[in-house]
Amino acid sequence: MLESESLGPGFLYSVVVIFGLLVGSFLNVVIYRLPRGESIVFPGSHCPACSVAVKPWDNLPVLSYLLLRGRCRSCGGAISLRYPAVELITGLLFGAVLWFFGATWTAPVMMVFVAGLLVAALVDLDHQIIPDSISMGGCGFGLIFVPWVTAQAGAPYVASLSYSLMGAIVGGGSLWLVGFLHARLSVALGREFPHWPDEGEAPPKPSEADYWLWFPGLGLGDVKLLAMVGAFLGPLGALDTIVAASILGLLLGGLWALTRGDWNSPFGFGPAIAIGALCSVFIPVHRLLLMV
């Protein structure tokens, strides 16, 4: 248990939410720079339009955006509403994690998890990729720290590690199996997809790595992200996420196509997985079924 008994709950929640706002500000940097291969440390925050460095007093989460009325102080260029939105969402999610898990060591571990989900979702939304540093790095973090915090609560460490490892296998393996079977069925039916295979190329053979890893309509990044989800939430949480993400994927994909007027417009599955995983944290499907 974290040392919080001497502090009022309001104070602790305020500190956590403010910390979440600050983390959200950093996540904005990660979301923008990571897929571009830029350093997330240097240079410091600067306006994308005029490249002028942002002063510390103009870099306060949410507050600076409001004071500047969404404009750069130097050039007057518009600041995307996404920046304060990410900061606010991160702060609220951190507060929700504290409320759900209490002042325990599980809370900061799950804060890392929700931060990783937010980055993965928005990078995938923008670029249709999920960086390995987020998915596989997050999976490794989960496999190390989730069993550790569970052991601190009195559970056997080996059993906790096995549960997280099984979650990663079930999460990533389930989605991989769906993609693999879909690819094999598509080849058998002679179906064609944009960019799969590339023009003039034959479908991959079993002796080729792409036979096992290259699927139409599904990126390997999604598989890795679900492995990360399973490492944190275990096999039941991974399955909950798959169910929720499948429903959300249909809804979000349809909305994406309608707003662009193109049903073939590329759409990343990462946002649906991330929202599904958050649902699995706070309102797990398997628990809801037990209540019915």
C-alpha cells in the first residue's frame, strides 16, 4: 500500500490528476515524434508552424492552451485541440486508475498501461502503425511489473508470471490466428485486396515469413498490442478486449468511412483495441456476464 493514509483523498486525487496532465503533455510529444523517427527529448517543445521554442509558461497542460486561445504566441498559428485533449484524457484516466485500484502499487503500473494505450491508439489513427517500442516495450514492462505488484499483494510470483505470460500468448495469439486464417481463406477464394499482395506478386508460400506474418486488413502491430494487453490484464482481460474491440472496430470503422466518404479508406484497429482494453480494465465483459 502506498503511504497515503496521512493525506486526504482529495489531495491525492489532485496530485495524480495533475501528474497525469503533465504526462499527457509528454505523450503529445511522443505521439507526434515517435512515428517520424525523431528524438522525444531533443529539441524541446516548439511550434510545428514556426519552429520557435515554446516557453515553459506557455507549456502548462490545458491551461496554456486556454490562455493562448489555441494560438501560438510567436506566429499566431492554430494549436491543435488534440494537445489539451490528450492532456486532459490522460489526467482523467490516471484519476480513474487511482479510484479503481486505490493507493496500491498496482495503480502506477496501470497508469503506464493506459498511457501506452493512448499513444498506440493515436499513432495508429494518424499513421496506421503501432511502434514496437510501445507494444513490445509495454508487453515486456507488463510481464515484469504486473507479476511483481501481484506478488506484493500476496499472490505466488510464479503463478502471477504465468498468468501474465498466458495473457500475452492468448491476446497476441488469438488475433494472429484470426489474421492467419483470414489470409488463407482469402487466398483459397481468390480474393484480392489493395496492397495484398502487391501488384504482380503471388501470395506468399509456407516457406516464406510473410506466409505467417502478412495478412490483409490486419497489421502485426495489432497482434503485438494485444499481446501487451494480455501481459497486463491476463487471458480473460485479453479476451474481453478482443470482444469489445471487435464491436468498437465495426462502429469506429464505419464512422471513419462515412466521414471520408470512402469505404476503402485505411483505418487502424489500434484505437478500438485501446478503448476495448480500457473497457476491460474498468468494466470487464466476463464480470458483466457473471452478473447476468
